[in-house]
Amino acid sequence: MSSDAADQQAPGPTVHCDDEPEGAEKVVLDHLRAQLPDEAVIIHGQRLTTPDADVEIDFLILWPGFGIVVLEVKGGQVQVEDGRWSTSGHPLRRSPLEQAMEGKYAFLDWIRPRMSMRPGRTVHMACLPYTNTSRWDDLPDAPRSHVVGQQDLGGLAAAMSMVLRTNMQREHPPSPAAVALVVKQLRQTHAAIENARSAAIELEDRANRFTQEQEKLLSVLRYQTRAELSGGPGSGKTHLALIKARQLAADGQRVALMCYSRGLGRYFELMTAQWPQAERPAFIGLFHDLPLSWGAEHAGDDDPQFWEVELPTRMRALAAERDRAELFDAIVVDEGQDFSNLWWEAVLSCLRDPDAGVLYVFTDERQRIFDRDGDAPIEMNPFHLGENLRNAQTVAEAFGWLSDEPQIVRNPGGEPVEQIDVPFDAAQDAADDAVERLLESGEWQPEDIALLTTYSRHPEQRQIVETEGYEVYWDGFFSASQVFYGHVLGFKGLERAVVVFCINGFRDPERAREMLYVGMSRARSKLVLVGDMAKIQELTAVAEEP
């Protein structure tokens, strides 16, 4: 079966799986297909990544009108003696039901911020297709009703129905519409995680063949407790930040890996989830999420005073109250130019040793596009990354005039940069037309293209964020399954093969130069500029005056 294909070749439930399962899981899937009705959905091997867990669910069954079942499958001859579980003589670290319960709670934690309603009645069960459990008694951690053995396979759906009818009665069963929404979001997240797995392998390979310049820097940084690395677009800052955080964690240090933008934070979560547990940072995500995870109250997204001043100040107070074990030996910050001086004070307060603790900061001063000033608390001059490993030559030349520091571009060639000269208020329609034309050409797929705006957000972006939330929105980007609609402010550290840059105005004209620099440099191969070219030249010329 092709990747994430829905099996619709015969009547019966919809089945989502990357590859047809084998062994015990195939036996279970065959019975589920034969017994469940057409409106049910079966997902095999669903991956979920949250800040607290990275799990793979054997089977997730979504049954409209009945409920949701997280089903763990265990092959071999399963036995329980004195509370210890084993399969075919090999001890199990956790019982199958405990694994299913972990998957259930990971699913509920994952889905909660993505839906305006609760997903519906959800239970966990285990299936042991090669074990006769007819003589099993109830165990403290394994009620007999929740474990389906070999002798009960013919009534697997009936057993699930019974558990759903007799448990979690305070929850309503999911409607067909709720099931459809959950499935859409699950498969999008699954694709994002699978793409991150491939990207993590690529990153590991890149770490083994970095340029000579980066190899020297990594060698120096190995023994440096504090350092700032500064470089232009595509210079490898984010990859170096990931590698450095992983090295520090592997050395036994308690590490925080943080940034400011949601998209980059989700990228960190997806990438680090592919690493061994011992090599993962203790905290991964947004600067503001750390004090919130420590108990700071959330004041809503539309209160700048809270985010800029009150929460960082509260962060320092919370850090002073924490047990020292909860603080960090090392902190790695990407896109550090986004941090204000007040934020840096809060960051230092989270180190076990604020004066000598490890701090690495990755910056590009030309990407300082927020009205916020700050300098990383590092005394040494920044290490400079002078190579561009992302952009094709044509793209790099298009935004090169916006930077004071030339880069060595490692990707020759590229498609000519296209300019569509229209007034700012007509830029969105022209950008939509450009996306449609690119897709009709047959040279580009939807997942190759990002449409980025500079002022008002695209209706597609607003619709997804307002109805499904930021988590679904960013997993949509990382699933690489559709055209991405975003704003230049939220796309730092990210890229796509093609960027249609919709320059539809500027909230702060003084930041026009920096916003153009960021947006244009997101394109790897092809860049389409849409906007009032004369006005753009005028704004950037004003920005150059002392």
C-alpha cells in the first residue's frame, strides 16, 4: 500500500497505513476490516509527538456513534506471572494495556488544543492474537474485558463496543463530522513526523559532511561555554543549533533548546523526537512556553505588555523558586536576534549557574524584524558563518543587495526571479494567480510552494488558525502535502522550494528592508515577487538613510 493510502478498494471501514502490516498486526487488521462498519476508520501505526511524549499507536479505531479505541497488539505467547509480563519468554517492560493507556493519554493531550470540542468517548484496549486468554482472571492492571485473546478474535468489534458502552459514559460518542476532523489532523501530523524522521537522517548525514568552515566552528565550540554564531540565510544556523543541543544533552547536561516563532519551535519538537531519549534536550520549544509550563498564567495572545514584559519578569521569579534540578546546565537559542534584553535576563535566570552556565546563541541581525532590541549576554565577538547552503544563485543574488555582508553561495544556477508589479492592495489576488499558474505548469507540486505575505494574512492562513489552531496549521506545513500560506514574521528558519512573496504592505515601513530580506531568502529554487516594485524601492531607500 502506498504511503498513508486509504484502503477503499472494497466495502468496509477506511484504513490508513503506510505499509500493510505483518504478523500479529495483520491478523488483527484483517479481523477489524471484516467486523467494523463502513463508517469506521482504522489508523495503523499512528505517530504522535508532544512536548511530553513520542508514541506510536498500533491501531487507532474511530467509530462514529460508539467511540475511539487505542488498541495495542502483542504477538507471541503472552504470559503474566506475579505481575510480570512476557511474550514468548522475553520480559516486557510494560504491559500491553499500559502501553495502550500511554497512547490514549498522548492522543488526548495532542488533540485537546486542536479541537473546539472534546473528541468523544476514548478507551484503551489490548489484543493478543496468538494467546488464549480464556482462563485469565482480572488483573489489577488488566481488566479481562479490556484484553482480547485468540479465542475472542471473531468478536473483536463486539468486545470494543462493549468496553465503549460501559466506560467513559460522561463522554459522548464522536459524530461522523468529529471523526472526519480528527482523522484529517492525525494524518497531517503523522506525515509531518515521518518527514521529520527523513529530515533528521539528512541532518545527521549533513553533520558528517559539513563545510570546512563549519567543521572548524564545531571543533571550537566543543570547548566553548558561551558563543554567538551569526550568519545570513541558509548558513546552517538552525542545523548547528540542533547539533549543539544534541551534543550537550549526550554529554549528560540538562539542556533547553528555545526560539521565538511557533513554526521553528514545532520543527525543533519534530526533529528532536527522532533522537535517542538520552540525547534530547529537557526543554524544547518557545521561550514563552517555559514559564507557562512552570505555572505562569496565560493572559491571551493580544496583550503585548504581557508577552514582552510581564511574562519574562514572571519567568525570573519562577526560576528563583524552582528546585535547582529543574533548571538547566546549558541553553541553546536559535534566532536570538528576536530576544529583548529583558528576555535575556530571564534566560540567564534559568541556568543553574547564570554567570558560567553554557549559552549558545544563533543570530542574523538582518532578520531583526520585530520592534524589539536586545543583545545576547556574550562577551566574545560572534563567530561568523559566511556560506549560503540553501538558496540557488539566482535567489541569493536577488536579496544580496539587502545585506551588508556578502555570502559564498554553494548552489549555482536556479530559476530566474519573477517580478509581478501590482499595487499592494492587488498583491494577494496576483499572488494567488501566480500559485495557480505554477501548479498548472506541471513543474511544481503543491508541497513545493509557500505563499508568504508581509501585511494582512492570507484568508487561507486565517481560516485554518481560527478554526483548527496553530498546532494543526504548523503540522500542515511539515506534512508537506499542500500549498502553505503564511506570514513572513512566522516563517524565519523555514524554507520551501518555491516562494511566492506577496508584498501587500508593511505595518512598520521602517522594517520593510528586513522583511524583504527574510521573505526572499526563504526560497530555495524559485522566487516570485508580487507587489509595487517602485514603492518597494522607495521604502528600502528610506530605510538606508541615517
